[in-house]
Amino acid sequence: MPMKSIHQQLLDNLTTSVILLNDQLFIQYMNPAAEMLLQASLRRLQGKAIQDWLVFNEDDLILLRDALKTMHPYSKREARLMNAMGQESLIDYSVNVSPNIGLMLEIQARDRLMRIEREEELLTRHATARSLVRGLAHEIKNPLGGIRGAAQLLERELADEELHDYTRVIIDEADRLRNLVDRLLGPHKLPKLESVNVHAILERVCSLVRAESEERIQLTRDYDPSIPEFSGDKEQLIQAILNIVRNAMQAMHESATEQPSITLRTRALRQMTLGTERHRLVCSIEIIDNGPGIPEELLSSIFYPMVTGRAEGSGLGLSIAQSIINRHQGLIECTTEPGNTRFQLLIPLEQSHENNR
């Protein structure tokens, strides 16, 4: 294989963004990681000035021009850059200069590293909580079965029909606790994989929401029609999305939100890292509401079972939703502020079919 082809492959597979500029600071080359950072292709930006797409402050531009004159490399940490689409990134970057090559920018997006760390922590915490719940459920269900069986035997021995009311209370409460434990454990079955269309799933959720809210909530759809079908469990995915949407509906109702609205947005994201795995293509589903937001003290634990900020809430909806998306090798993230709460469901479009997580 020619050396040039090897070098090209190495650059194309780097997670670090590499941008090559000439002596006029015009873009000559970008690797795929840089295309992702700048949200534009090399074909579109080749021959254009870097400052036309990335918003540098004046000091940064002076440093770049000085590097061309002095031929001295330098690095900068925790710089903030904004592309022409208004998307801001926190980055570290290094500048190297070669008389034959030009000026080469190596950019490492710190946002991405911080996101990977946050996602790993989220997945670890959720897995720990699920293990704890499984152990607790086992310890609860065993004595519950004994209590229920003893109450049934006692009911048969009691001649007085009026006393049956008490044994019936014991049986009903044992059943209620058993059902609660089953709900804590989430879906019992592994996903039943079939080819699913994310927009058909969202449309099903929309029809349910319209019926439940009696059309008092404004629903906005912002779909990316290019997202392909993928392997998933349609019913479980509907349940996960519906749990999040219902939480939003209930929060807006309890806070008497004026003109309540929910936006459902889909996008195809490329070269995404979820936890420790990098995926070529990921389906992003955003559920955005204009409700009161989630209290800051609850935000880090909202996916734990029995955690809720509502007096009437069970604290199980988000935990179950996270479990379902985890079983599809994805995860759910949340950002919130008053008037704008955003849940983002990330599901790989190319799954390994190891759905036993």
C-alpha cells in the first residue's frame, strides 16, 4: 500500500480533529473528525478562510499569523470556539507549522471527553441501582409469598365470614407489594428485535398524548426523514418515550404552565461515543417541554427508582425508560432549566444484538 494511502487512513481514523491551512489561513484539508466538529464537509469548506467558519477572537488570529511567521508551534487549552452555525465548543488545540505543509491545527474537543465521562458515570450508576433493586426485590418477594400463602390458609380455616375481610387485606397488600417490586425491576423480557421506524413510534406516542391531554398540549414534530430503520422492540420503545412524555405532561399540568408544549425532534448523529463504545451512526430522539424544569438537587438521581419530584409520582417511569434504552445499547440524558427541559434518547442504529445488559 502506498505511504500516502496509509497516512490518509491514519488521519481519517483519528478522533482528533486535524485541519491544514495555507499561509493565508485558507482550509486545505480536514479529516472526518474535523468535519464533524465544524459541522461541514471538506468539499464545502476547502479553499475558504478558517475565520469564515470558526469564530476566533482577535488574539487567537494574531497567534496563528505569528506562528506562520516565526515557525514556532504552540498549544492552547480550554479555548472556546464557535462555528458559523452558532454551536460553541470547549477545545484544546495545538498548532504546528511546516514550510512544506503549512499550518496544521490539531483540535481535541473537551466537550466530547466530558460527555464520555458523564455517560460512563450515568451508565455505571444505573447499573449499580439495578443490581441493588434486583437483590432487594429477591429479599422482598420471598417473604411476601409466604405471607400471602399463610393468609390464604388462614382464610380457609376461619368460619366467621366477617374475619375474611382482614385476610383479604393481607392478600391484596401482598399482591400490591409484589406488583410494585415487579415494576421496580422494569421489563422482564429481553427486547423482541424487529425492524422499527422511529417516526412511526413517535407518531404512536403523539396519538396517545393527544387522547390523554384532550389536545390541550401543543405537539411539535421536528423529524429527520433520513434516519433509517433499525433493530428494536417497538412496544418497549413506545413505553420508554411515553414515560418521559407523560412525566412532562404531569409536570406542566401541576405547575399550571401557560401554553404547554412538547417538541419531538429526531436527528442522525455520526461518530458518537456512548459509554465506552463508538458508533458510526446514532439516532437521537429529543423530548423538549416548556414546563417548570427539574429541581437541581434531583437532576443527578432522576433515573434512580423511586426518585420523584412530584407528590403523586411513583418515581419509576424514568428508571424504566433508562432500562429500556440501555437494553437497546443506548442511554438517556437530561438537561433542564425553567421553561426548557430536554431529554435526549441516543440509540445506535447499528447494534451488536447483545441485548442482555
